[in-house]
Amino acid sequence: MAHLRTRWIWLALVLALAAAACGGGDGDDEPTEAADAADDPTEAAEEEATEEEPAETEAPTEEEPAATEEVSEDGGSEEAAAGGDAENPEPPADLVAAAEEEGSLVFYSVPDESIAQGISEEFMARYDVTVEFVRLVSADLQQRFAAEASTGEPAADLILLSDTPFFGEAFDEGWLTPLPEAGVEYPEAFPEEFITQDGRTAVVSVNGTVLGYNTDLVTEPPTDWTDLASEAAAGNIAISDPTTSAANVFFWNLIRNEYGDELLEQIAANEPTFTGGAVPSAQALAAGEVAYATPQVSAILDGLIAEGAPVDYILPDVTTGSEIAVGISTEAANPNAARLFAHFILTREGNELLTVPYNTASPWGTNLPAGYERPDPAALGTAEEIYSLLGAQ
């Protein structure tokens, strides 16, 4: 297993929780250094990120990169698929060679640290490319990438970011290259409904929003979102600040449409604590500072549960979530490695390695919640109303 070194501020919080027999989790958090990949606990809510070095994942030494199938001379061009089936086409042989000649890849990631870590290791087990990543929350990733890309010198070769209007802006500004133009073909059987931004990118991960609760403080598990308006929840709720992420606005817009303004007002009357993202909300939950926390991400809470924290969660019938798309930097320092990585996570095999182990859903259909509703971009226009209803301003 590769050894991953990262810098993440949340680790300090995790260690503090561990001392109290509570596990640590990672979500939309700041970069800081992690001790060991195997012990690193676990996208989609947010804190500010600092200008830290990217987390480096060392190239595997115990495994040889997985061999790709031999391709014909006329089938190995960058533009042509090199073989394989409709779900798992092999990458072009010359793309693999070019990526391994570059030898490195840097990406920015909104998905949880453990997810970025895990998919990096899976990629390196197959290809001779060293991977580094920086974990950022959505707002900070957008700001940082835009500032770098506008100078023509982005530090990230690739981004994994919530599929929001920022992608359209980045394509229009020339900061990102549409996947087809970059020579990355969608697998023949890739679900068309998850090809977005006018065909320029695709969703690679679906994170259904869950409701977390502290098992020491809540005797009867909640059943749906209306539990947040109960008397028992008064003064006992941690909410990821809806101003930090478009995904949070999508979530509250769905709840508003389903239950009406009244529920949001009742939740506001319970005087929730607004935090910088899912990570601090989850940490407050694990520490027993609150009984409920939402919007939450299963990967973050699973990390805390694995560490022995008294937390659990439910996935209500009515839910939406954060949909993560992939973008390749137009001025990437390692463009071929970025293209190969994008190819890998678009295949069903690679995509399910990105999602299934972390209880997130794949656009290929695996783990998609039965009552899941896709984010409505029009919801962003209701953001100020939602902030006001929740008392977030």
C-alpha cells in the first residue's frame, strides 16, 4: 500500500477527538499533514483551505503497474479507444506511455480525503505515475483554481469539483478543456444523463446527503428531516453553513420544496449552530456538543464510526446530494497523466473504486439512493431566501 503524506488542519481535531475516544473524519476541510495512509480517516461541506503543499502519494513499489491489453497499430492513437468493452475501454497505449513519461499528477479534490487517497492508490497500482492531491472545500477550490488558472499556471492538472455553474465559467474562460476536446472519450455505455455542461464533462460521484446523530444523546434514531424541528433538537443541531457550498443550497431547496418554508423556520427556531462545513459539524457531533448534524456526508461519518465515535446516520427517502464532476486544466503541467486519470475514473471499474468503498454512489447506478433527486441548478437563485429562512445571515 502506498504511503500518503498530506497536510490537513483537521488532523489536529481528529487527534483531539481520538483522545476522547471519538474518531476523526475528513470532508471539505483544510490541508494538513497526515501520519499514515492506512490510518487516515474520512465531500461535501466546507472550511477554508490554506496554501499548503499537495498531499503526495508515493508510487507503489510492491506491485507492478497493471498491464494494458495490446492494441493494434491503428488503434493506439490518442483519439481512438484502445479496446475493452463498452463499460471498461482500455486506455490508448500511447496515452499510457506519455502519462508514465510525465510520471506525476496533481489534482484538487472536493471529495473526502480518504476518497482522494484511495483512488490515487488504485491509479498508481496500475500506472507508473506518482499522484499528489490537495483536499479543498468547493468554494476554496473554485477560488484557488480560478486565481491560478487565470495566470496560465495552474498547480492542479485536474480537479474533482461539485458540478456547478463554475464548470461552465471555467470552460468559457479556457481554464478547463472539455473532456472530448482533451481526447478523453466517454465509455460507450456511460449513462448519458450524467454527461453534463453541454457534453463537456461528466459526473463521477454522487454523494447523497445524510442526517447524522449522536447515539449517546439520541435514544430513538431520527426517521426523516422533520426530526430537526422537534423539541429534542432545540439547541442541539450543527448545520453546515449553507453559504459555503452550492450543494448545501441544493439540499435546502429540496427540503423547502418538499416540506415548505415552515420546516426551515422551525429548524431556525431551534437555534442551530452554523459551522464551516461537514467536517466541523461531524466533529461537534462526535464530541457530543450537538445531537444532530446535517447536511452530512456518509464518508465523513463512516470515518468517525470506524474510530469508535458514538455517531450514526440515516439516509431519508427524500434527499439530494453533491455531484462531483472532473475537469482537466488547459495549461496542465502533466496533461497526459490528467487525461489517463480522467479515463480511469470514467470507466465503470475505476468509477466504482472511486465511489463504492466509501458509501457514495456511482453514476453507473451502484449505491444510488432510491429517493435521490438530482440537484436543481435553478435553486442557486433561491440562496438568499434559504439563508434568511434558516437564520444563516
